[in-house]
Amino acid sequence: MIHEILPVGPLQCNCSIIGDEATREAMVIDPGDDVNDVLALVRKHNLQVKQIVITHAHIDHVGGAMKLRAATGAPILLNQNDYALLKMLDMQAASIGVPAPGKVEIEHSLAAGETVAAGSHTANVLHTPGHTEGSICLYFPAEKKLIAGDTLFAGSIGRTDLPGGSMPRIMRSLHETVLALPDETVVVPGHGPLTTIGEERGSNPFLVKG
């Protein structure tokens, strides 16, 4: 598996470029900004982007999606429960002082139980509401790797004080879905350093049962 992680935009969202060494097919997850840098990595590995996957519709994760679609022709995929947040992108942009990206067009809604693939590398879509209503994580079982969006961080969890957020729902998503994964699963959060499920199960103050 080719996996490049590029922190993009003013909030340093972790954008993942995942590619298959054999077929050169790829997916890009959460291209929030700095699309020219994302495309440079795509070209570096001679990849063909087949889909653009958004873990949730906050501007720091979706802001560059339409530019990437224009450059690659790849469809944009997002859970439909976040479509309402897409309509608030202008407000979101103003709140963090970045240009509004305009309308983002979604080709397909990703639901729990579906899969997305880059060549032979297949991920299960996990619906993990709480940070937003449509938040998803992508779990690659063969590689034991989780692209967690803003649901889980190293030592923390996603904030729940923004529109669509819910502390009870994110805790349910974490305990019933995310922590059900193997301890050795490598977690790529939406921001900040990588971690593992075992590390977070053992030491994350939000998840350790007192």
C-alpha cells in the first residue's frame, strides 16, 4: 500500500493519499486544502485518483474536494447525514478565515457496511456519528489501518459542540464501533499524530473507564 499523509490547510487536516502499487489506482481522503500539494504526491507515485472520500463535511476536510475533482475527474463520496453541513460551508469558511469553496457536489452517499477501494486495498465504511451526524471512519482490515476523521485523536476525541455534534453519540460510536477494532490497528486521526486502538483504549482519558 502506498499511503502518504499530508497535513493541509490552516487547521492542518491529515489528508491521506492511498494507492495500489500494482494498479496505480488511488483514493484521496479529506482533501481540505492545498490541492496542488496533494496532486504533486499523486503524480510522484504515478497514481490515478478513482474516488475522493470525505470523512465529514467540515470545511477543513472538504474545502479542496471540488478542485481535486476538477483535476482528476474522480467522484466525491460523503455520508448523506452531513449534506446539511455542506450548505453551511460559507459560514464555516468565515469562521476560520478562509475563502468559501463554493458548492460541493456529492456523487454518492457512503453508508455503513459499504466499501471503498484503491485497487486491491479495500476499506469498510464505519458510520461513527457524534462529531457530526454523518461522520465516517474507513477501516482497512487487511492492513489493520483506520482513517478516523475527527472521531478519534491521539489522547482525545472529536469535539461535539459544533452543529450536528453529540457527546452521547460519539461515545457510542467510539465504544461500539471504533474500539471493537483490533488493538494493533493503526489510527490516522483527522489532525495530529498517529496512534493505535490499543494505545487509546489504555490511555485516552475520554475512553478509559474509571
